[in-house]
Amino acid sequence: MLSSANPNVRFFGALTYTVKLNSDWQSIPPESVSQLLLQLLNWFLALGHGPRFITQKLAATLLLALIKFSESSDSIWPYPIQDVVISVARNIPTVGTRESIDDEAFQNMVQSLDAHDLSMVLLLCTTFAEEISRADVPRQSRPPLYKLLLDSTHHALAVIKPILTTPPSSITSPDSFYPVLVSVLNSFRAWTISCVLADANAPVVSTLASFLPSVIEFLQIESDKSVYATVVDVLIDFMEWADKLVTAESMKILLALFSSPYAASKIEKVVATTEVNHEDITEAFLNFFISFGELVAKDIAVNLGRLEYRRIVDLTAELLRIPGFPIEDENVSNRTLEFWDLFVESILYDNDGALLVSVEDVRFSDAQSIMMQVISLLWIKLRLPDSSIAVRWTQDSRDGFFAFRKDVADLIESSYQLVQTRLYSVLVQFVIDSMSVTPIDWPGVEASLYALNAITQSLTSDPPEFELLQTLLDSRLVSVLPSCPLLRARQTSLSLIASAIPYFQTDTGKKYIPTVVPYLFQCLASPSLALHASRSIFQLCSECATALRDDVPGFLSIYRAMLTHGGAIDAIAKERIAGAIAEVLQQGVDDLALRTVYLSDLVDVLGEYAEEAVRLANDPTAASDARDIAASALKSLAMVGKACRGVEDIDSTSTSSGLDHHWNSDGASGRLVKDKILEIVGAISHLPAFAGDITIRQNATGVLKAGLSESLPGPFTWAADVILGYIRDEIVSVGKLDTLQPVLTLAASLVASYSSSGTPDIHHLCVQLLDVLYTGALVPNNALTSNSDPDVNQGTLEILSKFCQRYLDVILASPHFESLILQFGVAMVTAKEPLVVKSAVKFWNDLLNLSPDSQSPAIAHAIKQVIDISGPLLMSAVASSISGAAPRSLVTEYAKLIKAFFRTNTGPAQQWLTVAFQIENCTADKARARHTFVEKIARLRGRPPTETIVKDFWIAERGQTFDYV
Amino acid sequence: MSASNVYYELYRRSSIGVALIDSLDELIKDSKIQPQLAMKILSTFDRSISEALTDKVKSTRLSFKGHLDTYRFCDDVWTFIILDVHFKMEGNEAIVADKIKIVANNVKKPGEP
């Protein structure tokens, strides 16, 4: 392949060599290594006159071979650079010379090389240095390679030095000299940085560093872009990687350069044009200027009072005056942001990150003025383009521009500690000024709001900026925003409102909520604003319901339009608005009758929405839309239900019985609303198209659960039999076990909510529930078989746990007791699914932890009987599990069960566990270990460290000699 | 310090870590792998999950308020126990917890350069 006439094939040949070396280098016998290196060097020489990309690849391959084989032997090629020079000079590949030749002879040989030969040698020098310091070189290979590098430096310097020390003024033939100079500079850079990485204190490092002033001198060569750019790269890399090598003298020269009128003229040239590719060295100079600023930002911050440092800051700020949009038109302003970040950080903090700020410090007030000016200039750069301009931008330009805006926002946020309220005040004024012109300068308004948002979101605890927000809200901003043609300005205003929520929570801020919320409602009409607007609406409505109560009819009308015509609006926004309106009703409308009227209207709106779902459900092509609308209608109702919680009767004339009458009596207006809610839930749940759909079930149960924790009657406090009716319908009529989990969770919540003291007794309903559960879920699920649905099993166990607190007697007296408890309950302790096991263990723990004293004698006796019967079965399951059958993650669960048994029934538990271990059938060692384990556990009676002992026992029973975790 | 103990082992107690350990236990039990290999796999897991959480998890704004009940700083580990915690996430999502424990480790382990 390397002999091919096609250069691409030759490159592929070199690449194949690299791949092969990487994969199979260990299969090459040591005696063949020199031969291989020789072969590669031979190809390198032979193809040296061909395209550069092939020579580069071959050089990298040759060095890879050297690196790989150095792992096994550190002396395979003691003088690589010397041998390469000899090879190139004589055009005969030479590898593995054992002695260094005389310096003078070597120097003569170097001088005999023509420009092409020299570039070949320099290419190998550069590649050698770069490959050795690559991150993927194995750690153990580095020391011999670094030694080789340091030892070879005098050979490399013999090649590099004569050219580096040529004064620029003495160059007579630039055309042939400059390409070699570029190669030399690249080699010098690669070699020095690698030597610093190898050993920064090595003597050769200071020798290399002594050539830096010569490199700086080459900055005089402005006629050749590539030479100038390479010099700049070398200097930047030196400052970044080897800053200790840059002497104070060199720094002084560079500082003088960048603060000179020469630099000012260059910057002026950059600012005067939007040209990205400059013909001359301007671009390289700009790179150097910006990188220099970043690298010495700390020094600049410390020496701000010194003219040359201040000059650099002023010139960097000047760069922000370049016309055009960042990224699309110019690529300069964005590159200065890193400098400003570092500058602010260096002014504010010391090296340990401690705050330095002192208002007495002149440096501090200087920095304040500088940053105020910088942010004012950046404010211009933040402005959005006209739609006629933006439409011509590529996606990359758009992404770049918005990334720039985010970076500026970060800078504003970080510099706020320095400039403080002054900046906020200026930005507020920018908004007002931008609105005072005709037509309104919307990009200016947007840029100011964007910058204000960057600060507002990090404000805490009633800062002085809140007063300035007041100025903004007193202006005509909110009244003109609805007519703003710039959509993003409205988006930004929504972000600012969301950031200013803490302000609206203050007494002053609350006064502005009635101004802001109607604007937010207006934004709901636009799909791209609705999500943002709804979030703020929800927060503000819950914060200041009273102030908004008169707006409810208007809100309802907008909400109705939103559901009717807002197909593209996100469902979450619709749900939030339902909740927000309900918040205002619940907290803001004192009159129960009026509140009920509004609530009825809200439910009617949602009812119409649900009807739309029912209508679409009959159309097979719209099934997905129908389901989404149905799910959203139910979710919205659940949000309303949550908002209606906490009915501490606002209408003082209403008593608990009055509320009961209002919400529960036939014909009462409240009851009619409740009936409508149930109708919606029923209409959607009973629709064959949605039967058994898990999302619909989740959302419907959300509506029914919303009032379960309420102590007073309300629009979402359902009678227990209503909820049981829904559960029965879903379990028995609909079936579909695999999506039953939300219904079972509802059943568990129902039992739990009627278990606390003071709640009505629902024994008779629990009997029915247990029956429905057993016949409708457990039996069809074939719980004891391996293909039963784990969610149903887990849900059932959770319900049984809830029964323990108040309705245990229902289980004990159930005709299904044996199947439910002694079969299902015990079997689930060793179920396959960890979550089922955890629920089963919880159930048994709940049962074991019931205090006998709090039960009637009959119940206490029944519990004892259950434990006596199930104890041996459970201990048998536990014994088998902790003897290695259970996964490690469940050992803690079994330990919990052991603790509960041994704490409450020590004697019997010890006996059951001993029997379960079948000690008589074990080997002597195992029998002893198991016996000891049971005794230890019994002694602890459920106290610590029972769990640790169980874990250690499990590890030992698994046959592991140590725990690897 | 060997490469294997550069990373914290705390993610082994996460759901994914627990599931991995259960699977390794099974493989050891069936004599398909040796415990030494399992240790190596867990070391790789420690590194990978730490890197993935650093590089691949999108940062999300979350704020929370609560009552600081206990705090301590021992062996370079901060522990906070906070009661009645209200989490606020992006998109107005809210979660309430009676009690949370925050264990915060230094990104670099003690003695690491």
C-alpha cells in the first residue's frame, strides 16, 4: 500500500501500520524491533517528497513504534534525533546508533541539510515531542520516554537553535526562510512544553527558555501571516503551559506591546470593520491580545492603577464597539467574555476565593466604572436582530448568538457583586428609555429585561432592587407588552416575572399582582408563551388570591377560550391554569355561594373539555387526541381538587354541618357541583375506549384522592362508598389487571384516611373492599403463580398493611383469611420482585408491631393465633432466604422481619428459626454456625447489630470467604 | 493511591448499584466469575457513574427550603439533616419531604493531588 501511486492508499498504508502496531505490537519478537523501526524510517525517507499528510502519518507511526517498544526495553533507540539527521543527510535509514557523534560533526551535518531535509527532521522532532507527552501514553512508559526526550534535547537544539537565533533583520530570502522558521517554531514549542511536562526543573528547560526573547523578536515579521500566527501560538502556549519560563523582561516587552499606540491602532482597525478574515496579521494580533489579557487578568486586576495595565483593559472594552451581531457578523466580542469574567473574579476574590471587596479601595471603584461601561456595551450586543435579518441566519449563527447572550447573562450575574444596585438602576432606565421612543425600541426593551432577569433570579430577601422593580412596574411596560410584536420580548418578560416572584410575595409587590396576572393570562393565547405564563400565574394566584378575586370571571372566559381554541397549548399549562383559578376561588372568594358559582363555571368548562374527548373517542382517527384531552381534563380536575384543600371555613357563618348541607345535601348548589365532577370522572372512566387505560386511571384516582385528607366537607370530599363504587367498577367491571395499580393505591389511601381517630368508621365498606379485592384482583391474578402481576400483589399488600391500624378484625373475620394471609401474605415474603418482598415484610412488621394492649382481647388473641400459625412458615421462608437464596439487596428486609419477630416473640421465633434451619441435616461446621447465629440473634431481641449479623451470616452461607463489596 | 480507589463507593448504594451487586452475586454464586473480577467491575462502576453524573447529567435548577436540624463535618464529609423540606424544581414541580439527609463528599478525596 505504501508503494501505491495513489496518495490516499499510501496514507491508508501508514494508518494500517499504526492500527496494527497498536493491536499486535507485543507479538513482534525483540530481535525484529530494530528492523521494523528501520523499515518505517526507510518509508519516511522514501515518501518525504510526497504529500505532507502521508509523511506526518508515517512520522507518527514511527514514534508510536518507539513508544510501544520502549515499554519493554528502554534502550532500543538511544539517539533518535541524531539518527534521523544522519538518515536524512545520507538518505540511508539509520536506527540504534549506540554512541553520540561529535558535536561539531553533528552541527556540520545539520548545516548540510537543505530546506526540505530540514523540514523532514523538524517534523520528526515535533512529532516525537508531541507523541511522548500524549495523554494516552501509559504511565509506566513515561519515565524512560521522558528521559529519552531530555537526553535528545541537545540534538534537537542543534537543529532548532541556528534558525531561532537568526535576527529578523538579517533575513534576506524570506520565501525559503519563512516555511523553515514556522517548522522550527512549532518544534521549539512542542519540545519545550514536553520537556516542562517531563521535568520542569531539568537544566535543558532553562536552556530552551533562553530562546524565548528571540521568538518575541520574530513578532517584527508582519509581512507573513503564518510566521506571525505561529510566533503568537508559541508565546500563548508558553504563557499557558510554562509561565515560569516567561521572564519579567519578556513580560515587560509584551506588556509594552499591548499597551502601545501600535496595539491601539490594531484594535481600531478591528473595530472599524466586520471583516472576519483579515488579509494581514490583525487576526493573529487580536488572538494574542485577548489571550494575553486572559493569562494576565489577575495581574491586571492587581495593577489596575498602572497605566499600561489600564490601557489593556480600555482596549479590550473598545473591542466591544465592533459593529454587528455577535457570531453572525463578528467574532470578537464573544471572545472577550472570558477576560471580563476573570477580571471581575480577580477584583472580587483573592487566590483562596475569599471576598476582597472594599468600597474604600480606588481599584474597586475603578473596576466598578469599567464594568458599568462594559455591560452597557454588551447591552447593545444583546439586542435581538430584526426578523428580516434573523430569517437569513443559519442554525449555527442562531445557536451561537443565543449562547453568547447566556454568557453575557452569566457575566452580568457574576459582576453584580461588584457593580451592585447601580447597574439594576441603569437597566431599569434602559427599559424606560427604550419605551419612550416612537415606535418603541422593542429589542432595547428585551435586552434590558434579559439583563435584569440575569440579576433578579439571584436576588434574595428583600434587597433594594425591589424598589427599582417597582419603578419598572409603575411604568407603562405591562400595559404595552401585550401589543409587543417581538415574541421573545414577551418571553423574556415572563422569565423576569417568574424570577421576581419573591418580590410579588412582599407587601409592596402584592399590590402589583393584579396588574401582572391579567397580562400573564393574555399570554396564554400564544402556545409558545403559555407554559411560561402558566407557571407564574399559578404561583402568583396562590400568593395573592384576594387581590385577584374580582378577575375570576375574566380568567374563566380566557380559560374557556384556551381549552376551546388552544389545541397547540401544552397540557401542563392548561392544568396549571385550572389549579390557579381554583386557588383564587378557594383563598380569595369568601362568599361560599359565590365561590360555588365560580367553581361550577370552572367545572362546566372542564366538563365541555371532557365532552370533546368523548366526542373524539368515537372517531378512530382521533383516538390519541381524545385520550390526551380526557387525561388532561381529569388532571385539571385533580389540580382544582388540590387547590380546594384546606377548607378552613372562610364564610364564618358556615359551620361544619352547614358545609355538610351545602356540599352533600340533595339539590344543594355545592352538591350539584360535586355531582358534575363525578359525572366527568364517570363519563371518561366508563368510556370503552379508555377502559383500563393507566393514565386515565391515574388521573381519575387523583380527582377522588384530592379530598381524602380533608376534615371538613368540601367539593372534593367524597363519601367513602362513592370511592368504593369507583374501585369496584374498575376492579370488577373493567378488569385489566396490569393497569390496576392506581386503583389499588386509591383503595389504600381510602382505608388510611378513615383510620385516624375522629374519622367515621367504615368497617362495612372495608368488608366489601376486601371481598372485591380478593375476588376481583387477587384470584384472577393467580398471585401464587410466577406469572402473576407484581403491581397487583404489591398494591394488595399495601392495602392489607393499611387494614392493620383500624380494620384488622375485618381481615381476621374474612372468609378469605387463610388465602389472603396464610398463603398470599406468607408466599410474598419470598416473591421474585424486590418491591413485593418489601411490601410483604412491611405488612408483617405492621402486624407484629401492633401493641396487644391497644386491641380488644378478642383481636389480640386472633393476632396471636395468626402469628403462631404464620411464624413457622415465615421463619422457614426467612431461613432459606438468608441462607443465600435471597439477593443481597433484600437481606436488610429479612433482617427487619427477624428483628420484629425476635423483639415481640423471642422464644417461639428462636424455636421456629432453629427448626427452619434443619440443623440436624447440616455438616458439623454449618450446624455450629447456624446454631451460633440463632443464639446471637435471640440474645439481641431485635436490637442492633442484628442487621449486621444477618448480613454476615448471608455472606458466610453464600460460601464467600470475604465480602467483595 | 491505586486507580481503583480514586473514586467514591457511595453510588453502590443507589438503585442501579444495588442491582449490579445483586447480579454480580448471582454470577459468583453460579461460579461464572470470581469475586476478584466483581471487585474490578465495581471499581469500574464507581468510576463510570461518577463520570456519567459529572458529564452527562443535564443540570437542573432546584431549590429547597427547610429547617436545618443537624449538621456535621467529619473526615471531609458534610452531613445535613433537614426537616420539613419543600423542593421546588423547574416547571413548578414541588415535592415535600418530612426529613432528608444530605451527604456531601469532596470532589477530590483526601490526599489526592
